[in-house]
Amino acid sequence: MKTRVTWLEDMTYVAQSSSGHALVMDGPPELGGHNLGPRPMEMLLMGMGGCTAIDVVNILHKARQDLRGCEVQLEAERADSDPKVFTIIHVHFVFTGKALSAKHVERAIALSAEKYCSASIMLGKTAEITHTFEIREA
């Protein structure tokens, strides 16, 4: 896997992935940013959310669950001093579907957290990660 990050101006950068996608990242205004894109640490948290969502949705589809929607809400706290790593991350899943099994949902979340989601497992080296979920009937 490769990526390239190119400085545009001030604290604004364009990140390009090896799969051909690009996005803008920007620093906070107090560091000279212009709020043109997410901060790099926000990208890490979003990446973790995407990683675990992909795992969980895939596992629930394999379990033949009638999943209609999945939203992952993440909240994180960072260390007060440098390096300001994530110290606490809470992941809340909101599932929508028909007769979804709480047992299957719990198993899917656990498998992602403990075995499949590289981002979660990596960030779990510095942060305490907790998970909750709710199921809404479609």
C-alpha cells in the first residue's frame, strides 16, 4: 500500500491513495489552516470507523441478516501532551434491518474488534476502545 501527501499551501494538503482516490486535509485555523478538509487525526478516526463498518456489514451479510443500514458513531479522547495519541475511543453502531439478531450483531462487532479490523487493533495499542450498539426495526 502506498499513498502520497502533497503540500498545497499554508496547512492544506492533498492525499492520494494507491487506488486512485484523493482528498484534501487541512490543519486548524490556529496553525494556519483554512478548514478545507478534515484534520489528519480525524482521518484516522474516520478510517477506523470505515474499517470496522466494512467488517461488521460483511459478517452480518454472511450470517444472512436482513441488514438495511449501518451507521458508526465514534467519539475519541486524546492525550493532553505530545504525542497526543487517542487514549479512549467509543464506537456506537446503529443498525437498521428486519428481525436482526442481537447475538449475530454482538458476534460481528467482536470479530471486527478482535480479529479483522486492522485500524481498530492498531489504535487499540494506545486507546481503550469500547463498543455499544442499537438495533432499529426497518
